Amino acid sequence: MQPATTAARARVLILGYGNPGRGDDGLGPAAAARIEALGWPNVTAYDAYQLNIEDALDVAGHDVVWFVDAARTGPSPYGIEVLAPAASLAFTSHLMRPEAILAMAHHYYGASPQAFLLGIRGYEFAFVEALTQAASGNLASAVDMLTDWLRAPAASPAS
Amino acid sequence: MSDLHVDLERTSPGPRKIVIDPVTRVEGHGKVTIRLNEAGEVEQARFHVVEFRGFERFIQGRMYWEVPVIVQRLCGICPVSHHLCAAKAMDIVAGVDKITPTAEKMRRLMHYGQVLQSNAVNFFHLASPDLLLGFESPVAQRNIIGVIEAFPEVGKWAIMIRKFGQLVIAATGGRRIHPRLCIPGGVNQNLAVENRDALRADVDQIIQWCCEALELHKRFVSAHHTLHETFASFPSNYMSLVGPDGAMELYDGTLRAIDAAGAPIFEGVSPQAYRDYLIEEVRPWSYMKFPHIRSLGREDGWYRVGPLAQINCCAFIGTPIAEMARKDFMAQGGGGLVHATLAFHWARVISMIHCAETIKQLLFDNDLQGTDLVVTGQRRPEGVAIVEAPRGTLLHHYQVDHNDQVTMANLIVSTTNNNEAMNRSVTKVAIDDLTGHEITEGLLNHIEVAIRAYDPCLSCATHALGDMPLVVTLEDADGAVIATKVKQ
């Protein structure tokens, strides 16, 4: 069933990132896949191994962005953080933070979407293409929350 | 404001000790340890990569034809390089020594798109803030946003060149993430005409932007000649693939290694023979192996790979604009090699030009619309392949049993090849910049600048929240910690 509220009008991006070949690091892509399967026309969901600069283009084209990542620490089943643009410089290109993507979207495209980081708690990050049972439970809770939010968006989703 | 988190603590008796919030030894973070001698001088510096070593075992037991897809799990930045390298190795296993022209050119097109976009990310996002804004500029401004504000066109180049490379990957592999082009013995599709035409429409602009980036970078070098020559620099051996005529070659070829004077150490080495020429040493303090040239031993046999090595090792570049740029670049060496560590960046931009030019050539080659895609052969038990990935020489070696399952996998990734060189660059920075027992922001900053030149591939590729800080520790001659600093 499609959302009937403002989510039907807002353009929402769900960007799940992580490596499904590394156990619970696949939580982000798994969440994006479940949201994509809903098929809601105003919601774009895709996954990436890692964030990268061209994601700024997609971010700039949406009103609300949810970055979804696995979390090694923090609350279970998930934690939510409101994000603001913040540029940074890492020592390797193998690290790009969502705040940096938002900064690029803001500075280069003049876009300032509302943005959240959904960190789903994971536990095992070995070379295996499967989520742990505990992480799968956390994923279900996180997707339920996200689905509810997409049906009735709130400015500050409850963690 | 810097995002360093430092608490100060005094121990008594003994040296001043700076302690940080506990940092878990998570996979993927970089750790630098600087050891002082009894006189308080820098004795050595080590760049540790805290990385789970297990992806070879991850591949064991897989069916050999699955491997080109599975290995993309190794790295979120270079999945295409692993995809292509594994496919080349599995061509050998499948008994195929030569794939069809359409298959080879499709793979080349994908590869050059990957190298182009990855080098663009490195140059514009990692290097340009240091180079264009200055090493000593405030951390809060020294990032891509600061660059965009000072040089608005650079931000556009960064995004659009990266996007173009990703479009090349999507056009050849079906999608920009997790592409699936290669199968043992060939490829599973040719290039659709509509994709070819879309890429043709943009490629000249991409070449132009790469050339403008080169000119911008050369202005930095002119203005900071001594810094460019000396920062974290030293003479070294180099290794890369070259073509049969000595041309720069990123997809296929034979290995060439040269010494610091440019004399050949070996050349014409087939990937299958790598173990006759290279040896991988394990050291107890590092998760990452130390490959070196067998004939020279561990002390003298280390080498550098990557864009600087690709240009130092080749006799010429086979595309006109990049070849002109190579000649200009090599003039720095006064007839010899270029050894400056910061020259990795200059070389990287030349590589971008070469990739863009090669992509253009391929887009006007009708073989890309051919329909002869796969060759079959007599199964073999073993295959080795090498490509020049964006960060340098990448090797995949597999053994496959009668059930078509992989029984052994050995991967030497570019960052592993540069392991010793990164240690030496960090040591050079520590010797030049460390004063007293304090890890200053300036020292931390310069260590990062040195590491960025190599752009090490660290995590391959987990990045769960909280990962990948850079930790720098200063130790006295007995190994006691004097100071530690963490850059998140």
C-alpha cells in the first residue's frame, strides 16, 4: 500500500551502504532493498558499497535523505542521528562520510535536504554473505520504523 | 576546528604521556607508530594496517566461474579492478589464452573507466585540498568544499569526471555498482549503440577537464618546487605492467621492474611467473605482507607501484596528449626517474588523461558492437593475472580442483605492494617534522599528506559506523607510549 500522507509528495532517498559480503556490514544494503521492494514512486532506494562523491547528485535531487549504515557500537536495534553538512578530509578515499556528501550537495548544487543517519546495530563483520540472527532482528525493526516514517513523516523520528 | 580527541595525563615517574579515549583495534583503521632511539631521535616509523586478513579463504571453495563476481566484495572503491583481474586469471583456468577482440575491448573500456574515476576521486578529493589550499591551511577549510570555494571549477570536474567513469562502468557492466561484465573466457554483453553515443557526446569534455586539472596542478608544482621535490621522498625501485613495446599498459602486459637509476631489474615477466621474481614476506607487527624482489632481498628489493611507477617504468604512453604530458613530467628527473612522492599526484592526472583518451579511442572502435563474446578451452588447474589498478599493480592467483572449486587464492593488492614505501614516506616525515615528544597537528597533518599520495586501500571494504580513524603513536626506545593522537 502506498503512503497517503506527505511522504507521497516529498522525494525521499534511502541510501543503504555497506558490503553484503562482510556479514552484518550488509545491513544498509538490505534495508535499502526492502524499501525499494515497496515500490513507492516518491521513494528512491539504492545501495552502494561505500559512499562516494557522485552520491551528492542523488542527494541533491531529494527532499529527505536517509543514510543507512551498519553500526559496530551504539543502541540496538538502531540509532538515528540528524545530519548536517560538514566537509572533511580523510587520509584515504576509502572513507566518505554522509555529512561530506551533504556538504557537497549544499555547496555545489545548493540543495539542503533533510537528512538522517540510521545506524542499524551489527555484530559480526567476517567474510560471510549473511546477517547474524540478531542483526536480522534489528533490520526488521529498523525497516518497520522507516516504513512507518515514510507513511507519516515526522521532522524528528524517534530513535 | 580539528576533530582530534585528546586527553592529557601525567604518569610518574617517566615520560609525559598523552592518552586518547580507548580505540578499538577495528579492522580498517590506519595506525602509525613512531619509535625514538635512546637519543630521542626518530629510529623508525611504521604504518600499520589493522585489517582482517581472510579474503583469500573467503574465495576458497567457490566455483571458479563465480569468482569474478564474488571478488567485488573485497573493495568498495576498486571492485572493477578485482572483477577484471579475477576474470583474467579465470580465463587461464578456463583454458583460454586469448579472448575475442570484442571481449578484450569491452574489458578495457570498463577498466579505463574505473581507473579514470578512481584517480579523479583521489586527485580532487584527497590531494587537491592539500595542494591547492596548502598543507598548512586550517583543517576546517582544507577539504573539497574549501577547494570548491577557492576554485569553483574543480568541484565540477571532480563530480563530472567521476560520474563519467561510473557511466562507462554501467554501460559495460550493466550497472555502476556491482557490474557483471566478465565471465571466464570473455564477456556477457557488447556495448549498446545508445550507450556508446551517450559516452561519445561527453568524452571530449572529460579530456578537456583532465587537461585543465593538469595545468592547475603544474601551477602548484611551479610555486612549491622544493616542497614537491623533497616531501616524504626518496629514491626507490618501481614496478608496473608494460606493453610488448614498452608502452604504458594498464589492462594486460608483462611486468617490468627498474631500479632507482632506471636500469631494468627484470622485464618481460609473465604474470604466471611472478613467484620466480617476487616474494611475500610476513612481519609479526603488521597484518599486511611485504612483497619484494626476490633477487634483491628484503632490504633492497622493495619497490613502489601506482601512477608514478607506471610512468617511470614505461617507455612511452600510447595516446598523444598523455604522451606529451609524460615527457613534460619526466623532464623533472633531468634524464633520470622522478622520485618525488608528491609526484604520484601529477602522474595520477596524466593517467586520467590517458584513460580518457583511450576511452575515446575505444568508443570509435566498432569491435565493441561485435557479437563474438566468449571463447572456451581445455580446463587448467591454475591461473594468475595482473592488472594495473588505480593504486598500482594488482595480482590474483588461483588454483582450482577437478570439481571446479577454488582450492587456493593469493592476492597481492596495490597497497600491499606499496607497504614498505609507505613506511619509508612516513619515516621521512617523522624525521623531518618531529620535534620533542609532541605529536603536533602539523606532524599529524604531514603524515596524512604522505599517506594520501599512495591512497592506501585499507578496509576492503567494511566501513561500519565508527571505523577508520588514523591513530599516531609516539614510543620511546623501550616501546613505552609517549603520546598518541587520533584523527577521526
